[in-house]
Amino acid sequence: MILKKPLFLITFLMLFTMPFNLAVAKKLTDEQIEFNTLKSLAEKGDPEAQYNLGNLYVSGRGVEQDDKQAVAWYRKSVTKGFTKAQLNLGNMYALGRGVKQNYSLAVEWYEKAAKQGDSQAQHNLGIMYEKGQGVTQDLDMAKEYFGQACDSGELLGCQNFRRLSK
């Protein structure tokens, strides 16, 4: 009788935790499959796959987190004019992730994405002009970029535009 209780407890715990362990294993497998698929497409020159692969390296989803690898993949994507990669490369320079922090280069990449209508890049340019990061501080330009972001549907752009309009 003494042996039956521990055996029952061990069996119960094994059965109870098995679905959780399988779910974790499946999630890792799905993330690995996503990484492998994107890497294959990215290596063939697909700019969207290169951008998404960069995102996986930033987040560490399905691969070890590596900002330098993210920057490398974003750089490949921007050579093909992929707007979101331009935005993210600007973010990496603004934050100094995977590269030496450089506000001037951040502004250059934000400008490229903003010219293609990216509302986040427009908003980020507004911030850069408001703070004088990578550019000479210019509240009129900041307001202009916040207005563009607002017109493109960026809520923070609208809020910042209104704030500078007071």
C-alpha cells in the first residue's frame, strides 16, 4: 500500500505534465520551421523574408537573439527598397542595437521609409527633429512630420501634432 501512493503520484504527474511538454516542444518546432523557411527564402534574395528574418534575430524567436545578425538581414532587405526594413534599420541606429548608435544614420533610414509613406518613420522623424537628434532641432519640421504621420493614421503622430500646435 505504501508503494502504491508514490507510484500513483508519479504517474499522475507524468500524465498531467505531458500535454504541457508536448505543447512546448511543438511551439519550438513551429518557431524553428518558421526560421528555417524564412532563412531559405532570405538567402534567395526575398526582401520581405530578409526583413522578417531580421525581426526573428531581434526577438530571439526560433533563433538565438542577435542584433548584429538582424542588422545584416535588414541591410540586405533595404538594398531592395523594402520600407519596413528601412524603418527597422533606422531604429537599430537610433537605439544602438547591433551597430554603434548614430542618430544621423537613423534619420537617413527614417527619411527613406517616410518618403514611401511609412507612418512610423514619419513619426520617428518628428521625434528626431523635436529632440534635435541627428538633425538640427526644428519644431516646425517636427510638427510637419507628426502631421504626415497623423494623416497616415499614426495615432501618436496625431497626439504629437496637436501637442506642438498649442
